[in-house]
Amino acid sequence: MIDIIKEKLRRYEASNALDEENAVKEILQEIALYALWRGDFFDVGLFQGGTSLRILHGLPRFSEDLDFLLRAPHPDFDWSPYLKILVEVFGQFGLQLEAQPKARMDKTVRQALIKDDSIASQLDLSFAGSGRPRTIKIKLEIDVNPPAGSGEAFTYLDFPADHEVRHQDLSSNFALKIHALLCREFLKGRDWFDFSWYVAKGTVPNLALLQNALVQAGPWESDETLMVDMPWLRDALATTVGRVDWKAASRDVQRFLRPTEMKSLELWGERFFLAKVGKMAEES
């Protein structure tokens, strides 16, 4: 079964060790999605976040983690039975996976970690001999108390075998990305790369979901007077754009891009993203 992974990796045509490592992580992410489907995880959970954009919609950057949210709040959700399925399925592909839930103070977001110590040597990867760690790690996160109003969609994938993934629709995924832009307490340039991609696709954010998310967590928490419409959102994003260190934002996203996307980072700055905000508002 390892030959299926080798063939998939060849299709990436990785040009350097970092590209190769990112490609291997993505292959493991896709196998993990297949394993979760095998374990009926998508009866209760939705795939979302940057990796969903990459795998389901062709976002031109790599992504680290697998992010999910429950279809309905469930404070007692436990990763353990799904991690057991992950270990079993990865074993069928000849991979020795370790998987364990992680304790975390924020009980509304449950984490788990999967890691593989063998795949680098099994595939004879160049990054394994470059002084970098051999272990590939992927974090799984799920929001067990998601805001109301998310839309759903289905996508069929065919690697490593045919399966179905239930996920947020693009409008809802965009809404939660904007929530991160407005509320995240640290800078993550990948958020702004994704925002630019959404706008380029003409995606309109799910404003009802965004309002619910803002009232649930962040600076507007419990503000029942908040009314999120496009003029409000345009002004809120414009204010945020003016506070960003764009050089730092660009550095954050560089390691997830291939050479063809690097040049566009030279455009990053307040003027560029204000134009993006304006385009989003015009398309709504």
C-alpha cells in the first residue's frame, strides 16, 4: 500500500525539501480524512479551515492542521474512538501512526495529535536527511460549541480510495476566517492569504454566522446590540488592516507557498488589502 503514497508524492513534483515535507503532510491529511470517513466521523463533524480550502477547493498554499467543528454542540465529544480508527487505517497503508488526544485549557476546542516516525525513511525523502526532524506531525482540532448558522456541503474525494467529506460551505468558512482576522490575538499571515483568495473567488461571507461567532467569542462577546452587515464589516476589516505588520504577515505564509505564489507577497500592505476589502464589499 505504500506504493500508492509514493505515486501520489511523485505527482507533486516537489522542487526542494520543504515542498517535499509539505506534500507528505498533505498526503497524510488526506489519508486521515479517509480514515475519519471510515469511522463515520462526518455524521457528527464538518471539515473546515485552511486545509479544507487546500484539499477541497485548490487553495494555492499548504496547510498544517486539520480543523473541524461539530454539526451540533456536544460538550462531551471525545476524539479517542476516531483516533483508534486513524491508527487502524494508517496501519493498512504500512504506516505506524501514533495518535493521542491533547489536554487544553480551552475546553470548547478539543485537540488531538497524530504523528508518524516512519514515513520519511520508507519513502527515502530528502528532508529526512537534511537535519530536520523525521517525524511528521498533524494536529486535529474540533470546536465542540460552534456558533449557529453554518452551511454544509459534500465533496467526494478519491485518494486513497473513494470517500465523502462533509464540510462547511465556502460562505460559512469565509465567515469564520473573518472572525479569526477580527478576533485572533496574534498575527497569522495565512489568514490574510486565505482572505485574499476568498475575495478573488467572489465568495460572500455568511454574515449571520459571523455575527453569531462574534457575539460568542472575541471583543464583541455578549454584545447583543451588534448588527453585522457589509458596511459594518468593511469598516471593521479596514481598521484591522491598518494595524497589521505586513512584513511579519508575509514571513508567516512564505513556508506554505510554492515559488509561483511567492511574488504576489510583494504586494502585501495596507493599500493592497484595503482594495481587497473594498472588492469584497462591492461583490456582496
